Amino acid sequence: MQSPEQQVAARAVTGEFHLFSYLLGLLTALTLLGGGLWLMRRPEPPPVVLQPPPTPLPTATATATPTPAPIVVFVSGAVARPGLYALAPEARVGDAIAAAGGLLPSASSAVINQAEKLWDGAQVHVPDGSQMVVDGPPAGVSGLLPTPTAAAMALGGVPGGRINLNTASVEELERLPGIGPSKAQAIIANRPYATVDDLERVPGIGAKTLDQLRDYVTAP
């Protein structure tokens, strides 16, 4: 049996143990409470925002530049190979003559402006040196027919360098701008002509064609 002193000592140890257990439990509770409060008050991380992939910029589509169509011109007169020729849009009279094989030795090259620009449907006529040009051609002659500056070049020394509507042959009339074989025959069939304006009575010749012919013909 324990003595009173031993019982007092045992109760003291038991009390200390209970106090220690109480303090340990209290400390544990405070730790858990503090951890809970910290978790509750901790700021939430910002939401993750998924950015869509960048839209690629549209690439510039190269547009094809259309190639200009060639022009077609008729080369006649004192050239090696008269005929139709397809040339570049920026071609000049000299290019047309070169395509036709160049000038013949008898060509009157001095009256041809080989630097003049061509157009689709133009006619380049190179006069022969045997064809008389009375008083010489006016300034700016190009060899292009029809053109306001083209020389009134005709055969046989016609006064003023013009073809006489009442005496010209079919071949001479066909050298006029806008006059083919059928119109040349019609001009002859409707003779005589008192004035150049009388050409308007010829079928197929209107005011526009007449204006083109005024510098090339004469009547009576």
C-alpha cells in the first residue's frame, strides 16, 4: 500500500499528465484552426484563360498582269515582203518595215518617219522612188495610211501631188486610205466629178471617208 506521500506524488504526476495532454490537444486544435483560417483567407489563383491561336494575316495574292495583245499592221509599197504582220503594242513604223524584210533599194525612205508609233489596223505604205512626188511631201510624213500628216503621194506628176478622180486607174485609187478594189471600181463608175465632195454619191463613201481622202485627191 502506498504511503500518503506516494499517493500525493502519484496524483501530481497524473495531474501533470492530464495538463500536458490538455495543452497538447489545445495546441493541436489551434494549429488546425489556424491552418483552416489560412486556407480560407488565401487568395484564389487567377483563372487560367486560354487564348485562341493568332489568326494568320491574309497573304497578298499576286495578280497576274495581262499581257497586251499584239497589233496587226499592213505593210505595203517598196518593201521586200509586203503583207500583214503582228507586232508588239509599242511597235514603231521602223519595226513594221523591218518585219516586212526592210526597204527596197528604190524606196523613198526620206519621206517615212520610222519613229512614229503604230496602232492596231494601221497601214504602213512605203513609196517607191520612181513615183513622182510634186513639191515634196509635207512635214511630218510617216508612211502611215490614213493619217492627217501623211503625204499626198501619187503617180504621174498630178498637180499638187494628188490623184485625179476623173483619170486615175483602179490601181492608183486603191492606194488611197480606205479604198479597196470594189470602192475603186465604184469611183470610176460614178465619173465624172466636178468637185471632191461629189464622192459622197459613191456607194460606201460617207463623210468620214471623204474627210480622209481630201488631202489625196482632186477633181476635175
